[in-house]
Amino acid sequence: MSPRRVDPVLTARRREELIKAGYAEILEKGIAATTIDSVVARAESSKGGALHYFHTKEDLLWAVLEWLLAQLDESLNRIAASDDPPRARLSAELELLFHSTEVNRNLYRVLFDYVAVGTRSERFRKLFEDFFTRCRARDAAIVEAGIRQQQFRRVHPYEAAATIRALVDGYCLQWLLGAEGLPIEDYRDRCRAVLGAYLLRRAS
């Protein structure tokens, strides 16, 4: 009797369904309260099937963060690879990163939950480190192009890239936890104004 064939498409789809269910559980309950059983129930899967893909809760949590950061990478890569001028690409990036109240609230609630894990786990810290490295490389390339095209003043591209990421995450944190109740668009505009003062060439 020949061995049973594994359908790679079906396997990938089932794994992603569990990952998406894991994200929904973390968003609703937080990492501490999320369990393999609760993810299985949400995905309408079986525990045996889940354990085939993820041997432990940590494996599942790691896969959720990897998937979430990959989604961000994909969107940011499209912007970075466009033919738009550097200034327009940076503006489009800010539009994406300050997308909307609902999207940003969900994203940062989950990401900040993971930050606590990353400070204690090398495995999770490395995922964040690699993501930030890719962000800096993308943004540094945009800044370098802007300098060449004389849209941006001469700055150190990688320092500028680190500043962009710090401003985005810092403003999103202030928006998420602030008591002002201002719309996220106000924080996007603040971020844009600071970056403009830092990067843009002034007319002589």
C-alpha cells in the first residue's frame, strides 16, 4: 500500500488558518490567556492537527508573530519597490503605518504584547531584530534615493531610517495609550511634520 500523499497547498492553508486564529485570540485575550485549545476551537480544527504544525504554545506564538511581521514586510516592500519619487514613497509609507484607528489599534495591541515576550526570549527578540533590520534597509534606500535626487538634505541614511521607525512606533504608542483622544491622523501628521523638518531640503 503506497503512503498517503500530503497536499502542500492544503497543509499550508490549514497552518495559516491556525495562525490567523491565533492572532485573533491574542488580539481578544492577550498572549497569556491564549492557549492551543482556544486557538483550535476558534479555527474549528483538531488539537492533533494543531500539534502537527505547532508542538508547543510558544511555537504557535512564534509563527503568529512571524506571519504578522511578514504581512507588514509585504506591504512595505510594495511601497519601497514602486517607481514613485522618494518623497512620495515615504509619504505612502506613513499612510500605511498610520492606516486607521481600527487597524492600528489591533496591530499595536498585539505587537506590544509581543514586545514583552521579546525582552525575555531570544527567539522572539531575533524576529523583531530582523524585522527592524529590514525596515532600516528599506527606509535607508528611500532616503539615499531622495538625497541623490536632491529631495532630501544630506543625512546619514541609516540614522534617518532608524529615526523614521522610532517616530512611527513612538507616535503610535502615544496615540494608543494617550488620554487626549486625538484621531490617529493627527499623530500621522505630527510624524510627517517632524520628518519633513529633518529630511527636506530648504529653498535657498
